[in-house]
Amino acid sequence: MRRKLAAGNWKMNGTGAALAELESLSALHHAPSVDVLVCPPATLLNRAAQTVHGSGISIGGQDCHSEVSGAHTGDLSAEMLRDAGATYVILGHSERREDHGEQNEDIRAKARTAMNAGLVTIICVGESLEQREAANTLDIIGGQLSGSIPDQSTGENLIVAYEPIWAIGTGKVPTLEEIGDVHDFIRARLERRFGEGVGRSVRLLYGGSVKPGNAAEIFNVSNVDGALVGGASLKAQDFSGIISALEREVS
């Protein structure tokens, strides 16, 4: 049985004052029946890890370099994330692909390094509105899966997050059928590449304008094992509603 996961991506938001939201979230979900993850900006990683220490909440990074160390000013290695208290890392988010020109092979190299460092790696895939309207969604997702996921992947070190680019922060959400079609496609591709055992053990998250009001119906879709949440994860009460919806799904 795949354990459900509610993951929050704070993106480039939050200073020290935002740790109060983590304290509140920890109080609301001290012993959650699902996995809970918050990925704050790098400046807060260590303090965030200390804030949630002893609770059921994990901390993750939002990116890492493909090299273990070296002359890469401004970058962070996977080992640095681990040292700061992270146990997960998000890679290949559409904002990294678009803002920094990251290609599938870049994400694959980062994922290998992250997995070698012991981080659980969340690899993001998703199509643009133009690709969706051109009926190219599954071709795009298939290419991202084959190019971004390293061969050493298992159900313990890999999570795949489907985030249609046109739904991120827009309030637009694909139909439940569209979400299900993509998640079923991802599951089938993973099973074909890694075998049924590994393919069925990898958790699949949906991301893109997930809110307390629509979370329950999304979590009821085939092969949706949780959510990667952006804006709604910044406030403890909003994220709590999503976590509670996921907990009800497994109760």
C-alpha cells in the first residue's frame, strides 16, 4: 500500500516569521495518518527542520545541484540539503524548467545525485496549455518521464508529481477524468520501465491549484496518492484542510 503524501512547496516565499505557520501546522497535525512535507526556501531549511523536530512533518528542498560539491556559486548540493535537515527534494518543477532552462537530462543528473545522498526525490512533469490544446499531453509527459527519471529509481526514493503548467497558481484545474488519464498513463509507464513491483510502489502526486475545497475529489481519482501544493501550503489552516481531506481518504 502506497502511503499518501501531502507536500507543500513554498517556492520563493517566507522569512523567519513564516515559521509560525509551521508551528501551527505541527500542532494541528502532530501525528498525521499520512506523510506531510513542507519545502521552504533554502534560507529556512535548518530552522524549519528544528521547528518540526519530533512531529510528523518532514522538510524538503526545492532544488539541488547535480554535482556533489565544487565551484558552483549560489548553488546547493544534495548533501547540503541533508545536512540542513531535509529528507526530500523537488526537482524539475516547471518553474525551474522555464525560468532556468532545465532540460530532462539536467533533472535526471540532479535526481541521481539526490538519490545517492539519500534524499527522496520528487520529479515534476507537466504540459503547457498549448500542448494540452494540441492533444500532445501524453507525448510530453512520456518524454519527461523517460528523460528525467534515473534508472536507480525505486518506490522508496522516487515520487512523481503531475503538475499541468496551465493550472499552477491560476485557479484552473483539469477535469477529474483528465487528471486520472495522466496518472494512469504515468503508472503504466513506470510499470513498463521498472516492472510491476517498483512501478506500482512509486507515489504519484497531483499539483495545480489544489485547495481545501477541491482536494477531496482529486484524492479520489485513480492513482492519485496525494498532492504537491503551492500557494495553499503557505498558511497552516489552508494546508491543514488539504491534509485532513487526504487523511479522510485513507480512513
